Amino acid sequence: MNGMGSFDWDLDQGTFDLDEAGLRVFDLRREEFNRSPDALVLRITPEEGDRIDRELRRAVQTGRRSYGGYFRITRRDGVKQWTHTQGTILRDQEGYARRVVGIVRVATDDLTQAAPSDAPSDAPDGGGVPSRRSFSSVVGRTTEALSHAVTVDDVTAVLTGAGGAERFGADGLTLSLVEGTTMRFLMTAGELMRGIPTFEPVRLVESLPLADSVRTQQTHFFADNDELEARFPLAAPFVEQIGMDACAFLPLIAESRSIGGLALFYRDRNRFSREDRELSVALAGILAQSLQRAVLFDQEREFATGLQATMLPRHVPRFEGAEIAVRYHAASRGREVGGDWYDVVALPQNRVGLVVGDVQGHDTHAAAVMGQLRIALRAYAAEGHPPSTVLARASQFLAELDTERFATCAYAQLDLVTGALWTARAGHLGPLIRHTDGRTGWPHVRGGLPLGMTGLADLQEYPETRLDLVPDETLLFCTDGLVEERDTDIGVGMAALAEAVRGGPRRAEDLADHLADSLWQRWGSSDDVALLVLRRAPDPGTSRAPRIHQYVHQADPDSLADARLALRQALTAWELGGLSDDVELAAGELLVNVLLHTEGGAVLTLEVLPEPVRRVRLSVQDRSSVWPRRRTPGEAATSGRGLLMVDALADTWGVEPRGDGKAVWCEFGGGTGIGPTA
């Protein structure tokens, strides 16, 4: 009645999985066990069960990572059997216990080798028997190492990492996974396997020791190579290639099914003791459960990723005058699909609609709601509605769905000809803008409630904010996963993103890759991330007629100084530095007029006009339809001199309509022959 099995107890779901060896320890048949801890009452008395439960509760409440204890079970034939359990408690990031993984083993020998007074029935560490304490220690360390493995790659990393083969007392090992009627080898590890490539896949019907072990679910231990080659002649080339003296082949069995195989190779060994065999079988059981969880996780992850991909746009349309890049990062949470999305909508009259949003929750329901909401919002945008109406209708649509989910969203419409940008947001981050001189900022964008909540609050307002995106400026929308880090204020993440954009490449695709490399690794994979980057095409003019653009934001106190510096640098580069003082002074007067007397910012343009005589034109565009008037202020007046100064400094000036506003322009240098003509 010797043996050891493993278990996996999901505390949230209340399921208790025992492998085949574990069922034998409890003397239970598979049909007698319904994956519930209560099913063990067939063998454990309530008193014994309560004692183990108390030990587990103490470990959970005191924050310990493991627990252990002895208890008696009554086997089918009435024999009382001492049994030992040892478990590792797995907690989430908040410290709450979620799962317990560990082993159960027949412990009669432990207590018969020690005096009763030295081996109390609840002794956690082997009842004073040194060999069993070492035995449990090896199992515990292996369980602990594998408890953090989530994917199949994680499992193989435990075995290929430091001490991987040594945990099994082996000098080399190889791990395989069953795929249909074939066994695929995942990895090799250990000194004996150094320099030996991973084996090619083999069919399970082939007469090879590991294939036979997996097919028959029987372990094979060979302390003599002659015995191995006599039983499996096809294994002879492998014996010579590896240079081993002994080996063991163990099936990895989960839920009565072989999911893979483990081969162990030894140097300088000529026997396997009972404890050697028990330890190998127990470790194989723990490995089987970890591998089964990992395979299931990878399958669910593949399903989730595929589902997410079908909900997002397959292609992003191209637009003349803009570069657009999108990225999506799916968090590693198995089937927990996120509701983040992005979209790019082609609109009439050279406009483009930009959408980023996030549906509450991380499950397939969130993904399904996201898909419906994305299609609805795209339809409202394509009808030509302004951002405020698009969000209001999308919110009403979500409120009328049979769901309790809400969503955050940001939507913008950009005129690719003029750069006019109208945006609104529903409980979401606004855009981040990188200006032509490299400065970055989060402009103030008014917002409303998340989508789906307006119906409850009877509020349908999503106020719009007007911005201007000048040529070579970049706009970025993202979901909060890119700027949020656990236990850190979101402002830290927003500042980090702004800094990464400031120092990032100019092209939209390159910038998106740069952000993915620099920030997704920093924040980890705890949340999904949707990222949308749009860069308006540069407008540098030509070598004979260069041009610069800059947006001066009303709420940015440094923008005036930055604009004056940009003008001086441009004029110097164009070999027109002699005009810097006059141009800067005129620009300052025009910009101050806009910032004081209108409700928005200004677009500053400076260009060289080479024909018929090379000269410089300065233009300041705003959104006000009120044209400026030149006045004659009195001696004590504190304002009204701006246009008088422009008139005195410039050769000529004027006002012209531009879209929904106007532009005040002035020219310098006409007829002076300044600078080169090419």
C-alpha cells in the first residue's frame, strides 16, 4: 500500500482534482469521485477532515505558502492507513488564496519507523523521519516551481532552468506532449542532453520505451542498458547517443488520459530503490497536472485571441495626407477576453473618424458587447454625425442592449485638408498630441459619462472640443491599459507615455512599435491595450519655398515662447536671420490678439515666397469669424496697438477667410534682395 499522488484544489470553483495515483492513495474508484472535497468522506472521518481543514485555514490566514499534515483513512477492506498531505497555497496579487496544489501519499512507513511519541498524527514535516522529510522537500520545491507555470512554455522553462533535471535526481530528461497519435518532444535538459537536439516526433505505436509508457500508462525503470535494448531494440541508437547508465520512462496522466511522457536519464546508477520510484512517479504526477493546466490555458488563449481578432478591424484604410498605425496587446489571462477596441472610419469630404474604447469586463460577454458597439458606432459615424451625436447614439444603443455593461470611449473627426479636429469623450482618456517641435501634451477635452450610463442618468450630452492638428503633428489615442500600473497613480503612466512619445520616432508605424516595446513591457500584461496613432503628413514646402507650421494652444503658457523660438530657428536655417526680430514681434502681436479675443488657439504658418521676389509670409489662423480692425489708441490706452505695429513692421498685410475662421497674414523682405534665391 505504498504510493503518492497529486491534487489540484481550486478554492474559487470548489473543485478538487486527484490524479490516478491520488485516487489509489485514497482507495477510490474514478466513478466514486466527483471532483469535490466532500467525496473524500468515503475514506476520511469528519474528525480527521476537520483537523486538516484547520491546518489549511491557519496557513491561509497567517499568509503561509504551504501546509502539511498526517491523517488516517479507512480503506475499502477496513484497514486503517496513515496518509500525509503537503500543499502549496497559490495566491493572487492581492494576497487572496485561490488554489492549493500538492501531494498525498501513503505514510504508514513514516510512523512505523518512529516511536508514536515522536510522530504525532498532525506532524507537518514527516514525523521525524529524515528520508521522508527530504522526500517531501523535493516534492514541495517542485510543486512550488511548477505552481507559477501558466503556459506550456512556462512548464518547459521550469525543467530547462537551473536545477530542472536535478529535481528528479537525473542527469538528463526530455518532455513530450501527445498530439493525436503522435508524441511531440517539447524540450531536453540536463548535462547528459547537452548538445543533443530535441528529438523528432514519434508515433505512439512505435516500439520505443517512452511511446510504450505513454500508450500503456505504465512506468518503465531500467538500471541496465542491456535490459532496455533487449526489451526495446529500437532504443539502442539513443542509448549510445546519450551515454546513459540507467533510465526511467513515465507517462504523464491527467484525468485518466496520457497527455505526455517524461524520460529521465542517469549516469553512474545501477538500481532504483522503492523511494526513487515513488519520488519519480509523484513528480511525474505533479508535472502532468501542471502540463494539463498549461495546455488548457494555451488552448483557451488561442480561442480568446482568435475571438478578439474577429471583433477588431481586419484592415485600416489608407488616407492621403496622414499616416495611421494601430496596435493591440492582449493580456495573458486565458479565456478572459478584453473589451478594448479601436476603429478608423473613412468619412466624406476628406475626413477620418478615429475611435478607441473599452467595454467593462474581461470575458467573452465583454468581447461580444464590444463587437456590437463597434459596429453601431461605426454606422453612426459613417452617417456623418458630429462626435457629440455619435457618442450619444452609441450610449443609447448600449443602454438598450440586454446587458449591464458600460463602456468608455473617445471619438474624433479630423479634416485632413485643414487639420481641424473635433473630439468628444465618454469617460475615456482624451488624445495626446505631439507638436512639430517635439513637445507633447494632453489638451483639455471636455467629456461625458461612459456609454450605456446616460440612459440611467437621463444625460445624453457629450460636449465637443475643437483642436487643430497642423502638418507633421501626431495624435495618439489609447485605452487605460497603456498608462495604468497597479498601485500607481494614472498620472505617472500618462507622464511616461508623453515622454515615450516625445522621444519616439516620427513615422506612425515606428512610433507605435516604439511604444509597444517601451511601455507594454513596463506595465506587464495585466490588461489589454488598444493604441491608435495618426500623424498628419508633413508640409515642408520645397527647397525654394520652405514652410513650417505650429499650433499655439490657448491653455499652454509656454507655447508663445516656443513659437518665437521656432520662427527664429527656421529663418536662420533659411538664411533669412535678418528678419527674425521683425517677424517675431509681429507674430507675438497677432498671436496675443487671438489668445485674448477668441475662444481657441491659433495655427502659425511661416513660409518663403520666392516669386517674383523672395520674401517671407507669416500667417496666423484662428476660428473666429470676427475680422480685426486697426484702431488709433490714445496715449493712455493699454491695447489696440497690435495691428499698428504689424503695419509698421511688415511690407504688407491682410485678412482672408479660412474655413470656419480667418487668417491674418503679413509679408516681410519684399524687394530687399535678402538671402539667396535658391
